[in-house]
Amino acid sequence: MQKRHLAILGSTGSIGTQTLEVVEANPDIFEVEVLTAQNNADLLIEQAAKFRPNVVVISNEDLYDKVFAALDPLDIKVYTGEKSLVSVVEMESVNMVLTALVGYAGLIPTVSAIKAGKHIALANKETLVVAGELVTELAQKNKVDILPVDSEHSAIFQCLVGEFHNPIEKIILTASGGPFRGKDRDFLKTVTKAQALKHPNWSMGAKITIDSASLMNKGLEVIEAKWLFGLTPDQIEVVVHPQSIIHSMVQFEDGSMKAQMGLPDMRVPIQFAIGYPNRLKSNFPRMDFAQFPSLTFEKPDYETFRNLGFAFEALEVGGNMACIINAANEIAVAAFLRDEIGFLEMSDLIENCMKKVNFVHTPTLEDYIETDKETRRLALEFV
Ligand code: NAD
Ligand code: MG
């Protein structure tokens, strides 16, 4: 297997740190070339001292001096500033970029990596939500693989290995339902961020945890799946599966269904993405069926969790609508985490932006950048 020389964008986060666990366990296969973080300088320094990348990026410019002082003696280059993420992914020594930063910030570095011919292990689903058509076309043109890290999309991808010539009838994305499964709007009116941050099955960064509680995460994943697997909206179904053991399913044209399952452990899909097409040995905990005597499934509650419906609406409408939803959601989640708006108001804010922001039918990259800006401006007014 050809050695993977990785740039890990967002190495200090939930996905980033778990990626480094996989790397550490497989030193013959993975080499770290680039590590990047926004604010957590201490962890970035610690990671760099251990994995000895060529370059690190600390996006918060105020922390540059601190990181430079620690890593310059180790002969590790330190960059900061807006353009640095874009240029480090182009480095000759890098052959795969794992995108584990949060939100819209992933788009421009990912586009730059694809243009430079680097394979993408994609955790940053927002990139495909914002500009799925443009990004997937660019990847095809540059003969670059986009390998999904998101557990549901990894599950679908794993079901498709050996089946790429067989058309998909539909996919079934599983959703845990999050901490508020079964609750009604009355209950949700007054929930706090502490309640929303308690995910039953997964430990993740704050933004995706709130997205999971509001089902926005599943909405973003519906859009992500459309672009990754070339599907129409009616080929995508969401089913709530509270145990998070089946990570998603594919139904083929003969009616047969394949599912991928296992304990909820992000290291499995991370390792599958960066090790593809090989399955590397691991010592992650194995599933014991005796612990899961019943796997259950239910319909999502589209009335209480309106965000999921917004995502399907965006697929029908196309253009820059998903970009609008993403930007509005980023502002909504940040405001909710600052206790400035309530849980249900996040959906109101998104709906408002969907109605008011300029619709563009066939957006260019510049249009997406403008849409993101315009939506954030409007959403902040609403807050
Ligand atoms: P996190 O908040 O734990 O970590 C984010 C990382 O990105 C940190 O290293 C942070 O420093 C960096 N970062 C954040 N904003 C940045 C910015 N504006 N510019 C530069 N760097 C920035 O997040 P996470 O839970 O690891 O999620 C990362 C991505 O992976 C998200 O897109 C999320 O939707 C996706 N994802 C996460 C999980 C999970 O289990 N955590 C599962 C599936 C998909
Ligand atoms: Mg997921």
C-alpha cells in the first residue's frame, strides 16, 4: 500500500484527534505532513512534537508567537493567516487531505486541495452542503477521490464496494434521533444548551452535537449523500434508529438491502477513509449482540424537527439554497450556544433566511461566497 502523506485540517478536534489515534497505530502506512487548528495552541504543539509534521497552521493569529516559539526549535514551520490553509494543502509532499474543520471554513481549502490533485477524506460535510455540485465536478475533473468520513456515508460507501456497477434504488440514512427524540415543541421551547449538548451515543464537537439535537445534522447529511452518491431526493430516506448500530443502508434494484453495522466509533469510518481500499487491522472494541438484544426503527418527526424538511426542500430547489441553510444554521447554532436564541428559534431563523436571501439558480464559487456572507448578515440581524 502506497504510504499516505496526510494534511489533517482541524487536528485538535474530535475527528482530528481520533484520526491521529489511527495514524499512531499504523506508522508504516501514515505520515503526518500538516496539522492545523484554530485556537487550541497547547494541543497543536503537543501533537506536532509527537507526529513531527513539516508544517502547522494556527488560524488564530494571536497565538502564532506561542506556537512558533515552541515548534521552531523542532524545525517545524508555523503559519497563520487566512491564506495559509489554502496553501498548505497544495504542498508537494501531501497526497491526502483530511478535512475535520467545522462549517463553511472547510470549503475554500478543500477546493484548493482538489485543484492540487489531493485525495480528500471528507469529514467536513458542510463543504458538500454549501457547494456540492461544484466540488464533486471539480473532483471528477481532477481525478480526485472524495472518501466519506461521516459514519452514515462511510456505511453507504462500504455497502457499495464491489457494487459500483449496480444502480442504487435508494439509500436509508439512519439517525439516532439525538437527545430530544420523542419530545414535542412545547418541551423544546425551553431546553438549554447543556441538555442539547448531551448526545446519547456520540461524543463530538459542539456544533455537530447541536445539529444532531435539532436534526439539522441529518438534513446536512441528506444533502451530503446526494452529492457523494449522485442521488435524487426521492432516493434518500431517513429512519430513526436510536441504538446507532446500523450506520446506514443501501437498497439495490433487486430489492436487496445491505447495511453496515458496528459499535458507534468514529475511528472505524476514519480509518476506512484514509486506508481505502484496504481494511486495516484495529483493536477497537467489537460489538457483542448480547448487549443489543433489540435494534429499533421509527419515522422521523418532521413537524417537531423542521430542519430535516428544510434540507429536502433545498434539494428540490437546488441552486444556492443549501448554502443559505448552512450559513443560517451556523449563525443560529452559535447564537443558541451563547444563549441568545431558543432551540426552536434556530429553525425560525433558517426559514427566514431561506425566504429572504437572494436565490441564485446556477451559482459560481463567487456566488457561494457572496451567499454565505449575505445570509450571515441577515441571520445576525434576526438574532
Ligand atoms: P471539533 O469542534 O471537535 O473540531 C474542529 C477542529 O477544526 C478543531 O481542530 C478546530 O481548531 C478547527 N477549526 C474549527 N473552526 C475552524 C476555522 N474556522 N478555521 C480553521 N480551523 C477551524 O469538530 P468535530 O466534531 O471534530 O467536527 C469536524 C467536522 O467533522 C465537522 O464538519 C463535523 O460535521 C464533521 N463530523 C464530525 C463527527 C464527529 O463524530 N465529531 C462525525 C461526522 C462528521
Ligand atoms: Mg454522521
